[in-house]
Amino acid sequence: MKLHQLALSAITALLISGCDKIEGPYGTNNGGGPIGGDTIVQNVLLEDFTGHTCQACPNAHREATRLHDIYGDRLIILALHADFWADPYPAGAPYFTYDFRNPTATAIATDFNVIGQPFPKGMVHRMLNPGTSDQLILDWAGWESKVDQWINTVAKAGIEIATSYDSGNKNMTADIDLKVVSDLTDPVSLAVYFVEDSIVNWQKDGSTNVQNYIHRHVLRGSLNGTYGEDLGALTAGTELTKSYTGQLTPADADAAHIYIVAILTNNVTKEVIQVEEVKLQ
Amino acid sequence: MFRSYWEPNLGLDNSMDGLRAVFTPKPGITFKGVIGRQRDFFTYPENVVRGVDGDIQINDAIPFLSGMKLRIGLGGSFVSKFQKDDKPSLILPENVGAYAGRINLRYGKLAFDAEYAYKINDPSQANLFTYNYGEALFANLTYTQKGLGIRLSAKRVDNMDYRSDRGVTGTRLLINYLPAVNRQQTYRLATLYPYATQALGEMGGSTEIYYTFKPKSALGGEYGTTIMTNFAGVSDIDRKNLDDTLGYVSDFTTIGDDRFYQEVTFEVTKKLSKKSKVIVSYLYQIYDRVKIEGKIAEKQVTSHLGVVEYTYKFSSTNSIRVDLEHLYTEQDRGNWAMALVEFDMAPHWTLTVFDEWNYGNDDSKKRFHYFNGSVNYVKGGTRLSLSWARQRAGLLCVGGVCRFVPASNGLALTVSSRF
């Protein structure tokens, strides 16, 4: 048999199993629910870079919601409104005049080179792109496998958050208890963000301008800077308590819908080590 | 069903790293096979693409039919991609196969060719993880005789976005090629609103008619006159939404309500003398910016474009071409004017300068001139090009594939060599 005939035969043989038609069911119950008891579990951070004039972004919002339905409160979602997709229209325009942007979201989008990329994009746990020193920026179709990968890892640290809120001066306080269960040989940082859920405003969804779109998990700002406080390297067994205070912004933010998110990150790789979220009040 | 493609001017590269085999057992019969991984810019995803194609030209393969006036060609192909199921919550097909059958018939001045393709369930980011199958039909009927040409085309595409990675969008890792039914526009201002095939669903048709009035006739004049008219229209397919993972059902023969694109062209080509020729052209377009470009904008742009192109030959090797264009529209960036002058000194040199002026922009600060000057030198298989350009933002299309490019300003030196 000549070489080209052999090659064609081999390719044809490989094609015999070339179709996996799925007749249903289409889904599984995989995804792992929350683990009870006192065990410290690994939560996962999903950062969704989005904007109100980005017509494809609601697809990513829906995927984030779907993943939250699967993984429950172990998946913590931040919606970062950034780049020109988040630019507000001039006052007086019929829609898209609200400004979702804030310096924290813009800094993260800039520092991780998401600015300029076609939205929506996302980072899962700020994980590295394998073989590089840059973070992996993902289309939404790629989020689930990475969430699943991280959520099945063994936690190296646990975070507990206690909050208080003074409605008079709009001051929020977050008391963070950090418990390290495995040596963290690289220096780490603790950042504490505040997030507003369910803001009702305009959103482009495909070719439709949706007036009463519910914007979930909108990152509003930080209590201690974009990347938080440097805690240095920590050894297993270390327990720390940190307290951070800051004023709720912007002025129209609704304290009843605010969540506090604490993120422990590796200062070298920038990857997330642990993340936790609680309601402000 | 399969096209491996490298187009550096467009920033596209899904060329294959693998094996290709071609086998011709006898005249008129050809088998092809390919297996490999597609290139995604500087990386090769692990997903494997493999395919086979068979083609038989009946009149060549069967000797006693060789003299038959009816020429028949038949072909079929099967392509499959493998990608691991990486979504724990879904049962995804890891092997996604697609097949196609085609026929081409020639009988005297008539020709007919058609291809039907089917793809099994292929949930992906592009189709929002629906488990619908995909299908496409493309058919052409042409009639040609001296001085007259007629072409009718029809196309229906449903859920045929086919990539070697279900998680990418845009122009990355495309496996198949879906040709457009509209004309590939070459005039500068006509490329402001170029239509790109909507792989997730479209239905369209086009007609094109050429007729040449003979020389020495009333309308033909001394050297003859050619007229061309073209109509193309593309709309969405019919969709009835389902609240399940199939997403929708679609009736094959029903056109959807959303019109994506429409064009009407009239063109007259007249040779004025042995040395000069003029082309006068009018193009009317309706263009859905939201659908085609994904832009927040007025849904439709309606434009009228007029072109006058004049060519004068100084000698058998030297010529000058002048191209004047004006585009009128009340939407998008408003009116445009363009002037181009090109000196062709065959066989080596070409000098081109043109200016596109967006004089009708509602924002007076954006009424830019987009100057472009270039010098090209060709010798043998080597081409050198030096150009300075202020490039307008918009869709850049090559070979029916389009990519959005931002506005830019700069100098470019291009060297290409074939050997």
C-alpha cells in the first residue's frame, strides 16, 4: 500500500468514531455542593469583566448565574465594569447614562491586561495561564472547567468575616479572621472589596436595550486598596485578625444589597488563595 | 466543510499542523484526507480536526460518458473535531462530526452547483450551548453566452458556526467556510459596509446579470457597452424559541423577520477609445450594524454610493486610473467622498494615492481625511510595498471573512516572495 493510501485509510479509520450525538439528558449534577461542618473549604473567585453597552456580556452574566446555581456560595462572583463598554452616555441620553465604573475595577482590568480585549472576559481565581507569568483571561465558555478545577483543591487558608454598618455616616467595617492551614511561602495580601448586588439599570442584551436589567455582583470599591494589605509569608497555624473601615460609595449605593468580599492572594503569582463573602447587614 | 486559511492582511491564521494526503486512483476520481491541529495565532490547541473528501467527475471517470454533453460532478466530505468535555455540568459531544454532499452539473450554457452540509449537535459559546444540529444549503444556477451572463444564488445557514474549540468566538479556529451571496465589493467606499455571513443563521439570495451591447450598435457605440445589475438580500432564518437546550426550531423554507443586508448595483462599463475606459456604478445598501458588527448603533444604515472610474492607457505598459466616489447616508458617520489616482508602470511599478474624506460626519471634529499613499514594486515572485496610511476604523474583509480593525496611522513596508 502506498503512503498516501495508508494515510487516507488511517484518517478514515479515525473518522469512524467522529460523531458523538447527544440525545439527552444534556446535563449532570456534577458541581459539588457546599461542604458542611467546620472543614475549611476552598471557595473560588470568578471575575466577570463587563459593561452595560456590551451586547454579548449578558451571556456571560447568565453563565455566571448558572455556575452559581451549581456551586452555590462557594463560587464568589465579581462583575467589574470597565473599558469603553462601561462608559456612560452623556447626561440626557435616553439610556446607559449610569456610571458603573470605579477605580478598583478599572485598576484590575488594566493591570491584568483585560482592557482592549473584546468583552466579556473573565478570570477564575486569577489563575495563571499555564507556562506563563500572566493571568489566564477566559471567554465565558471556559469558566466552568476552571471553577471546577479550583473548587476541588484543598484549601490552604480560611477566611471569616464579621461586618457592621453605620447608616448615619455610611461607614462599613469588616473584621477579618484569617486562619492559615498550609505554609504560604510566597508573601500574601488581603484585599477587602464591597459589592452591590441587583442594581436595576439599562443593559444592552444582543440587539435589545433592556431598561430594567438586574446587574448582579457589581464591584463598587475596596476598603483597603486594589490589592489590599501585604501580610508577608505565613506559616501553617497562623491566625490573624484584621479590621478595615471605609465609606459606602457611590451615593446611591443601597446598603441592603451590599456584600463584603475578602480575597487572599499570592503576591508573586497574583493567584487567589482563598475568598469569602458575607452580606453587609 | 473545511478550509484551512492563512491571511496575514486580515490577521487570520487557522492553518493546520498535521498531515494531508491526496489520492487519485484514476482520472476523475480524487480522495483527500487531512488530520491535524489548527493554529490559533501562536499556539496550537490540543483539539484534533480530521476530514476526508471524495470527488468524482463522472464524465472523466466513466469512459463511455466522456462525450456526453451533460457534465456531472459529485462529491462528499466528512469532517470531525475532537475536544474533551471540559464542562462538568454538561454532557458535551467530544467528537463533533459534519458531513456535506455536493453536485455540479454543466449542460451547454447552463450550469448548476449545490452543496448541502449537516453538523451534529455542537454546543459552544457561539451558539450559547444549544444542542441543535446545524445545516447549510448553497446553490448556484448560471447561464452564460457571448454578451450575456445570468447568475442566481440561494443560501440558507442554520447553526453552522463550526470551530475546533467550542470556547472561542470571532474569527478564531473556524473549521468551515460559509461563502456570502452578495458581491465582494472592491471600491473603497463600498467596503464601509461589507456583509459577513452570519453562521448562526441567515437566509438569502442574489441575482446578477451582465449584458454587452455589441460594438457599432446604438447603445454599444464604437467599442461596445457592458451593463451589470445585481441584487442581493439576506435575512435571519425563521426561529420559534423553545425554553430548553435546543434553543429554537426553524422552518427550513421560512424567512425570518430581521433583514441583515440588502444591496442593489447598477454598473455601466464603456470603452471610450482604444486607450480609455470608463465605469459608472451605483450601489444601494441596507446594512444591519447591530447584527453584523455587534455595534450599539442605529440598527440599519441605508447608503447610496456613486462611482466613476476612468482608465487611460498611455502605452501598452503605462496607464493611469482615476476613481471618484461619493457615499450618501444619514446614519453612522454620514457622507463620504473619495478620490484615487493610480499610475501603473507595468510590469514593475505601481504608485497609488487616495484620500477618503468623511466630510458629512455629524461631529465636525471627526471630519477626517484618510490619506493613503503607496509604492509597489514587483519583480518575479517578489513584491515590495511601501505605504503610508491613515486607516479608518471598520470591518476589513478578505475572501469573505471580516475582522474589525481600529483606526490607525502609520507607515508599512511589506515584502512578499514566492519561490
